[in-house]
Amino acid sequence: MKLEQLVNKILSEVEPTPRKFTVEPGEVDPEARSVVSKVTYTPNFEKLLKDALQLESTSRAVMLQAEEDQEFEDIFKEIQYIKNRIRGHLRNNYRKEYEKMKGK
């Protein structure tokens, strides 16, 4: 099974990613007794990195258990590369969000 096929199979069986958002309260409408707020959806970087780390961990375990199968080692190396790209991109381009994630 090629890496792309493996990723597609995993994605087809994974629950949808919960959406992160921020809420900016608006003005109070005294007639309707309500507040109109602005909801802004934000990318869920934390879940992306957490899932990448979990995939790396799982693929490492499989690679070690199936040590005679070189394909699992190759897949593990590709997953490590992708995880490092995600982490590096977050660290370089979304520094504030990355620092929050590291603090948890």
C-alpha cells in the first residue's frame, strides 16, 4: 500500500476535526434582548500537530514490530519528515500559536 493510499484510508476512518473559533461580543439589542456576536473560525493547529505526533508514534511501533519489512521503515521516515515540516512551519509562521501548544 502506497503512503497516499494509507493516508486516505486513515482519513476516511477518522472523526471530523473539531473546529476552533473565537467569539467577539457585539452590541446589545435592547428590543430583541440579544447580543449579536461575531464568530471567527481558526485553523486547529494543535490537533494537526497532535495527530502527526500520534501517527509518528504508531508508525514507529509498527516498524519495530515488522522489522523485516523495509516498506514500514520507509513509511515511518516519510511520516517523520511530514511531522517535522508541520512543526517547522508552525514554529516559523505561527509562532504565538506554536508557543501556546508547547506550553501545554
